[in-house]
Amino acid sequence: MRYTQTTLKKLEEVFSELDYTVRYEKGNFQSGYCLVENRRVAVVNKFFDTEARINCLIDILSTIEYDPQSLTEASRDLIQKSK
């Protein structure tokens, strides 16, 4: 997987399909991100570079439960490449 702005945008689209909002905010996060379950919001440290942001979003995807069939085929392919 390439760590580019395009990949980041595609991951953000995956979260959008899962009805999650991705926000980039400053904060003192333990591992670089904060997942607000009740509001389906993923908050990533805004001072991270593109590679770190992508890694955080991939980490978040591994912790949330979702139905892969609810995603588009392009999104499923992206998730498979990230594993």
C-alpha cells in the first residue's frame, strides 16, 4: 500500500460508507487517535503526516465491527490491501 494523499482520501471514503466521521484535531491522544463510539466519530491527531494518518485509520478499522458487504467493492479491495 502506498502512503499517499489519494490513499488517505480512499480510507476516509471507507469511513464515510460506514457512517463514521473522520476529524483531524489537535489533542493529547494516547496512540494518535480517539474513537468516539456513541457519535461514530474517529478523531486523528492533526499533526500526523500522511503515513501516520493512514496507519491510524487502518488501526481504527481493525477495532470496529462492520459488515464488509455494506462497502463498495473498491473499499473492500482497499481494506484487503491494507492487511
